[in-house]
Amino acid sequence: MKMVKSLLLGSAAGLVAVAGAQAADLPVKAKAVEYVKICSAYGAGYYYIPGTDTCIKIGGYARFDTYVNAVGTFNPAIASPAGTAFSGPGVANFGYPFKDADDSDYLTRVRGVVDFDARTATDYGTLRSYVRFGAEWNSQSGANAGPSSGVYFERAFIQFSGFTFGYTQSFFDTGLNYMLTTPYAGSNTWTTLAAYTAQFGNGFSATLSLEDAANRTTGVQLAGSTTQPIIGTSSVGSGLGYTNYQAGQQAPDIVANLRIDQAWGSAQLSGALHQVQVTAPLYAGFYPGLEASDSWGWAVGGTVEFKLPFIAAGDSIFFQAGYAEGAANYLGLSGTAQGRSVGVGSIDLSQVGTGIYGNGAFYTVADAVGTSLWGDYSLTKGWSIQGQFRHYWTPGLRSSIYGGYVSYEVPDNIVAAFDFNLWQVGVNTVWSPVKNLDIAAEALYTKVDGSTPLGYYSSVTPSGGNTYSLVGGSTDIWSGGVRVQRNF
């Protein structure tokens, strides 16, 4: 009996041990999954980052562009930022502003961009950070260069309690633009800044901004071309520019605006102070970089936009005007939001016998120019005006028209040939067969017009000698292209 009892107890213990082992192997009930929740506080497309009180929206686009007589983004081959259009992928003896058979008539670009908009509610208002960047492929990456890919950077800024810090649209501008291109008439520049915006209610606000001058500085011209682009000779230099006596930055641009946003549209009045730093030239008895002087340029601008729903839903029109002295980039003149031009024009080259002949126009763009052999200088000045109208034929089909004019003047005691006027007219049509897909085409006409024929004008070299620069003339160009873009 005793043996039977021991056997039963041992068997029971074994069964309990086996049952315990099997129970340990059974799946344990998982913790509740924290699903991504919709955040409705900031509009459509925002979600809470799991485990946080921060809402984030992720977007971007994939884009295909092709340009004719232009470079990205639809910048006509008429200014120094479009220099790639003047330098082919091969020999490329003649750089900007010279056009020859080596240059490409069309270029392509593919760009992919992603953006992140993160917002958190705090006791001091919304804390926002925004980043937009991507990559692009270009069929020609630069002078004497073939295709390549690279990184594209657009925005990165923080906003908190009225403050903005980072790289974004200048507060001098509104950023309004219905065209695919960035027009030459009117300021539209991105830059690094630190700003404060005060909200007064009913759509009224005011901003004071300290902005990096790098994208606004067009240089100081105290000498003529450093190459020999001479009309009617057997040799032409690699480009036509000027010796830049711009000294290093000492102060940011000081920008302020007053703005109103209402149901009828918006309006903004803005002003800017821009320091012009000049390093003394060698021919005036100074070693460049050891002595410098400065003055302050300035600019004022105004923009007003009217919404026109009584014509069609989404219709609107805006006008922009500005005046500047010693701050040429505030007039526009670059065709890009991320750079500035130091010259406008285009010279078509041809060869007759052993001579090289040119026809067209070229003018330098600077914040200041020299007025004597002793390094004296004066500020340039000018004004600009533009208007754009956008009309929706149907919810999926819209068109825009644009017209703009810029007048640039050097001081009265400088040869009048350096003054010029630039005007543009353009039109585009965008078809959106489905939501977030745009198929667009744009055509643009640009005219550079001066009062003096293209010719050979004397100027001073960096060492004080005499040389000649090709300047003056008039020219025009048709440009445009096609875009296909899918936003997400």
C-alpha cells in the first residue's frame, strides 16, 4: 500500500510540474496598443506622435520639370543665377552672359521633397517646428558639367510665442506668387532670420526681423570686368563680371512690416535697412581687406491681394511695388528665392572669319559703384512693380497671367550705359485631373532694355590701370517649360 501511495503522489507531483511548465509557455495578455490618433487642433493631416502631446503632419511632393531657355526653377537665361544655361556640358569656352552653340536649349530636373510640421500646445501658445528638404537630379549640374544629383534644402524654422528663428521667407515679402517662375520684378527671398511678430487682433500684425544679409548682398563694383570679353576680336574671355569690393558682413538687415489679413484679402507695408560694406581698393592706396567703410542702403515695399470669389471660387489678384537705394536685391532681379544676381543680360556670339561678334545686352547689378579713382562710391537705386491674376476655369483647371517692370539706375556721374530697364510678361495653365496632381505649362517673355548700344567702355582694373568692359545694349528672350507634380 505504501508503495502504491508513493507512486500516486509522485505521479500527481509530476503532473503538476508538467502543467506548471505548460502554463508558463502560454501567451501572456499583451498591453494595449497605443494607436496613432488624429489631431484636429491644427487642421487636416495632423496626428499625435504616440506617447506625446505633439501633433505632426508629413507632406511633400514628387516633381518633374523641363525648361526651355531657362534653368530651375523656370528662371529664364537672362541673369547670372541662370549661368548653367550659358555653359554647356562640354568645352564651354564662353560663360555667362555669352550664348553659343555649346549651350543647351533645354534642361530637365526631377525633385523629391518631404516636409515635417510639428506643433505642441503650451501655456505660451503653439510651439512649432518646420523642416522641408529633399533631393534632386539635374540634366546639367553646372558649367562644363553633365548630369548629377544633389541635396535640396528649403526651410527649417522654429516658431514660439510670436518669435520665429531659422531659414524661411523674408518678412519684407509676402511670398505670393501664382507663376511657376520667380519673377524678376519684386522681392521674393528666403533667408536666415530672427523675428518677432505681434498680433493686434482683427487680422492686424507687425513684425520686426533681423535677417542675414547674405542672400540680399549683390556686391560693390569699384572696377570693370576682369576678363576681356571684347566685341569684334578673335578671343573672348570666359565671362563678363566685375571686381567685387564687398567687405564682410557686420550687421544683419533690419526688416519691419505692418500687415492685415481679412476675408477680402491681405495687405502689407514693409521696410528694410541694408548695410553696404566696402573694402578700399589697391589703386586708391589701400590694401583690400585692411581698410573698409560702410553706409546704409534701404528699401520700402508694399503688396495688396484681393480675393475675387464673385468671378470664380479661388480667383485672386495681387500687386507689389518697391523702391530701393543700395539694396538692389529688394527690387528682385534674380529669378530665384535662394540667390541674388550680379548681372542681367544675354549676348549671342557668332564668328565671321577670325572675329567673334556679339549681339545682345549686359549690365552689372550692384548695391554700390565706384565714382572716382580714389575709391569713392555711391549707392545704386531703382524701383519695381508687378501684378498677377489667377483664374479658375473649373475647380481642376486654372490659369495665371503676370506682368512686371524693374528700373535700375547707377549714380548720375557714372556712364549712363549702366542704367537699364527690365520687363516681363507671362502666362501659365495648370490642370489637376485628380486631387493633388498638377500638370502645368508656362511661357514667359523677358526684355532687358538700355539706352546705350552694346559697346566697349573703359573702366579701372583692381590695380588702377585702364581696361575695357563690354556693356550696354538690349535683348529679349522667350522661356518656359512643363511641370508635372504630385503633392502628398
